[in-house]
Amino acid sequence: MDVARRMRKLKAVSLVVLLLDLRLGPGAAILPNDVKKIHLQFARKINDGHFGARKVWRKYLPSLKYHNPAISMTVDRTVDQEGPATLTVTFAPPPLKFPSPMVSPAPTSSTDPSTAPSGHESAKRMKTIDMKHKHESEILSRLMELTRAMPYEASPDEEAELREVEDEKRRSERDREVQARLNEVKRQEKALLDQARGGGVEAA
């Protein structure tokens, strides 16, 4: 296989790997209907305990969004390096068990539960996970537990596609090793040829 054709094939395999990782990676989960928003806040740099939060953003959030397109997912990267690293989940308000026609609707503009009139459910429920100094897998585990999300299960077709990609990656690796050996042989042959051309016998 010529170099150009092999490079095109490797690029195609890499694209399939990215798509499979998006669909089947560790962040692939189905969130319940009561989850309405996920918001991440952390510093731009990874030091001072913000490394795990950044990994959650880069590694897990794309898969979560892929499987839950209707859920708002936002990120706020701050300049406050010593500030918090949090993941906040906003849930839909629980349904009223005993709705009363005599009770007027609660104002939706209030974000402070302490100011809401008595007899009303809070307009929204929010739970926050502290991500600072935590590994990304621990943060994901806590999110799955908090939201009661269900891990996405690959279909038989997706599992077959994943095996095919793994086989192709192994073949590509063998091709690279063979090509590297051929390049080394050519390099040595050229070095010997150059040495022979430059090693003529000088006249007395």
C-alpha cells in the first residue's frame, strides 16, 4: 500500500475511533428526564486542584451531551485560580402531591428559596459536586450517583464496529513497523552507496 493511501486510511480510522469514543466512552450515559442543566465552573489553569475538573470537561462532557442533547450543559472557566471547582446539576421541580387551586403560582424570578412564599415548591432544585483536587473518574462516579444516570450500553452493531476498529488499528501498527524497517534498510543502503561513491582511490 502506497504512503498516501495508507495515510488516508489511518485518518479514516482515527475519525471512526473519535466517533466511537464519543458514543461509547466513559461519559456515555443517559440522564433522567428531571435533569435540566449541568454547569461546570473551574479555573483556566490546571494547578491548585483544577486538573480533574478540566478532564471532566474535555473527556466526559462531550459524550454526555451527545447522549443527552436536550439538556443544557455549560462551562465557566474563571481566572480565579484559587477559586472553587464545581459541577452543579439543576433538576426540574418535583410535582406537587396535593395541588390546590386556591394557591397562586410562585414567582419564577426568585432564586433564593428563603424569599419564596410559603406553600410553594422551589422553582428548581440544584445539587453541587465539589470537583477540586478530585480525579475525573471520582467526579463522574459522583455525578452518575447524584443523577441516577444509566450507563449507555453498546448495541451489537456498535460492538462489532469497535472490534473492527481495534483490528484495523493493529493492522495499521504492523504496517507502520514494516514501513519503518524498510525505511531503515533504505537509509543504510544509501549510506553505503554514498560511502562507496566518496571513497575513490586517490592518485599517487
